[in-house]
Amino acid sequence: MGIVDDTVDFLRFLIKKMNELLERIPGGKSVRERIGSIKELHQGIRRRSLAELEKELEEMLKRRKEEIKNPFSERFAEAILRYFKGPVDRLTSSLRGLDKDLYRANILMPKEKYVALMLGVAIFAGIFGFLFAYLLYMPIDTSLLIGLLSFMGGFMYMRYYPKTVWKRRVVEVERALPYVLRHMASLLSAGVGISEAILSVANADYGPISEEFELIIRDMRTGSSFEDALSKFDEKMASENISRVVKQILRAIKFGGNLSDILYKMAEDFSFEYRMKLMEYVQKVNGIAFIYMFMTIVMPTMFVVGILASSVMSQALIMPPGTLAIILLFAFPALSLIIVNMIKKGEPR
């Protein structure tokens, strides 16, 4: 759509300039006078500087570049907000805690615009679900029901998406925490201040924790105290390990103490805890692996053999082929996905 818009704007620009040229041609009484007027106008255009034309073209390209810079999600949300302003306002006022979830997930989008995005995704999910069911020759009422369920599913997914992002960020922050603490401890032992150590981590590439430390520095530069900025970071993450680190730093600053040794010790403790959790996780996975192999390989084979043997003994199919295909294509893979999800959720932080 961006290329089409640029082409339309460029054609409008050319038509505008052609109209200006035609207006400048005087209406002579003879063909010779008209030709002479056109020659004079042509000479005037050749003497005219192209600065004005280049300036208008640059402004048009600049405007298009600024529109393209905005992510598609924001442009999509703005379009939904333009046409569904009333429903979006009512949903925004009824959804509690969404602004806090967006803040924790570091999603830099106003609550109203995100609600518009939620509604747009839900509408598209509902349309897709209805068309998918309709193309499978399902009854119209069933297709409408699937479309409604898809609409609700898309809306609920977008509602809890910030919480999912926040939990994922907390996991990544906790994984990088031992390395960050060693980084800070080495700088503190060299005589660098705690604020400079946090700034060094913010400029490093530790993932989400570098982004969060950059926000701490930004809060301090806008007038917040060091204690308030750290407490804000602790409240945003809502993690036990991060809370321990923040309390130790604030206690060392308030009552004194060798902060570099404290951070080194906490980094070693976190690393040891992670290694112990990893050992327990490997033992659990070894036990679940046997169940996974049985559910995905042995059990489907035994099920098919049992169905065939029973059908031979009874001299009739005891299960329709369609039902058997659904069980083999959907039921057993669903069990496999459940087991894989259990393994993934049990992965230590």
C-alpha cells in the first residue's frame, strides 16, 4: 500500500504542475501567438531553478519515510482507533491493570492504542476462523460459532500477551544476573562508583537487564534518587532474586560494607542454585523421556494393532476410519505437545 500511495502522490504532484503551466499560457487569437507564448514559457521554465520542485519532492519523501518508521502494529492500532473509537474507549475503561502489564512488559504503547490493537487482532481472528470453517463446508451456524470463539481467543491472547512478555523478560534478567553482578563487582573493586557500574551494564549487551538498567539511569537523570530508581526496578520485575540484589545494594549503601564482595558472593550463590536446579531438571527429563517415547511411538502402534485385531475378530470395523484418523492425527500429537510443554515449563531459570 505504501508504494501505491507514493505513486498516487507523485501523479497528483505532476498534474498540479501541469495545471500551473497551462494557466500560464495566454489565450492568443492565432496559432502563431499561442506557439510564441509557449516558447516564451518554455524558456522561462528552463531559467527557473529546480529548488522548489526538489523541495516538494523531499517533503513528500520525508513524510512517507516518517510513516514507514512507525511499526505496522501502531499503524494498524491507529486505523482501528479511528473507526472504532467508542468501543475502544469503553474497553479501555473496563480493563483493569492493563497499563501496569504494559509497563512491566516494556511495551511502549498507550493503553488506548493497545486496546485498539487487541480489538483489531480479535476481529481478524474471528474473520479468519469463520472463513476457515466455511471453506471446510461446515454449517453456517457452526462457522459463526468458530468465528466467535476465534474472536474471543484472539482478544484473550492479546490481553495476556503483556504478562507473557513480562515473565519472559524476568527469566532472561535472572539468567543474566550472575554475569551482571560479576561485571559490577569487578568495576566496584577497581574504584568505580555504583552509578557508573550500572551505566556500564546498561551500555553492555546483557539483553533485557541492560534495557532495565538504562531505565534506572534515565530515572536518575530525570530527578529520581538512586534508592527510588532501584526500588522501581524491583517493583517492576517482582522477582525474588532481583529483590535480594536490590535489598543488599541498598543496605550496603545505607549502612556501609564492601559492596563488590557482596555482589561477588551473590553471583556465586545464584550460579550454584542454577546448577542444582539444572541437575534436578536433567533427572526429571530422563524420566519424562521414557513416557514421551511410549506416548508417541509405542502407544499409537499398540492402538492401531488393537483396532485391527478387534476388527478381524468381529469381522467388522469397530471404529470408523475417520475417527481413527482424527485420533492418530490430533489426539496423540496433542498428548505429545502437552508433554513437551511440561518439559519446557520445568526448565530452570
